[in-house]
Amino acid sequence: MPFDPRYIEGIAFFNARDFYAAHDAWESLWLERFGEEKDFLQGLILCAVALLHYQRGNLNGVRSRYRKALEKFEKYPARYWGLDLKKFLRRMSGSLHRALEEADPPPLRESTVPRIKLQE
């Protein structure tokens, strides 16, 4: 399945830890989609925004955006649009764990953030 270049671009930005640019790339695609594709993209956008909030020290933003992302992803299978969603969310939760659980967590360790690798 050939993916829209903006999806791939967002993944490249996400993997480079440029979460704002990933958000922008995915949002341009999100604006054109409907239904489950739109919700999936919104979930990715919310994950990128949660990480951006963590980088900036906005813990309320981390918590609210990631909670909404998890709600968006509830209805999806383990793999969607080439993304192993189950694995991605497990790693995202690990990356955000301290921000979600602690009142004064340490800064985001970008090395813990999952890298997105698409599978056929």
C-alpha cells in the first residue's frame, strides 16, 4: 500500500524528534480525511503534541493530549496503516510514564520515544 507522502514525512519528523513538524505534516493530511482515517491521524497528532508538551514542561498538556490519543486509538486493530499500533502505544506509555504518574518528573528522555517503522 503506497502511503501519502505527508504520512511518511510526519513519521520522518517524529523519528527525528521534531514533534511540532510531525504534527504539521500529519495535520495537513488529517484535514482531508474522514472517518477512521481521520481519527487515526488525530491520534498520531495527539501523541506528537503530548511529546512536545513534555519537552516544554507542560505536564497538564502531556496528560490531556495523551489521554485523548488513547481514546482515539481504542477502536483500531493492533496494526493500522503499516504501524504496529500496539507496540507504538506501549512504547509511548513507557516514554510518558513519569510525566503521567509523577508530580515533578525529569525531562523527557528522547531516547525512550518510539521510532516509527512501517510494516507491510
